[in-house]
Amino acid sequence: MNLVSLTDCCHLLAIDPKTLRRWMNMSGLEAQPCAHDARKKCLTHEQLTRVAATHRRTLEETSGVR
């Protein structure tokens, strides 16, 4: 499972963290704990893609994102 941190999600979607949290609530998505550091929260790549599609955002290249 490919996880993307919430911080990276905000950068990829070019939105504020508050906006991401609001969009996640609207979609009923919950963040997953990061495998390396449970304090960090992440979305799966599929969840990120769904949020982007729902809000008509294009994702930048995600090759460097864990």
C-alpha cells in the first residue's frame, strides 16, 4: 500500500491543511498512521486520487513521495 503523508497531499493538491481535512470529512475518509512514524497521518494513493477527482484537482508527479 502506497501511503502519502497529509503534508505531501496538501502540496500535491495545492491546498491548505484545513481544506484537506474538510474534504476528507466530506468524503468520509480517515487518515492512516504512517508505517515508519505513527504520529504522522497518511492517505493511500487511491484515497488521494479520489479526493483530487472529486474536487477537480490534478496531481503533480508523485515519484518522490512516500
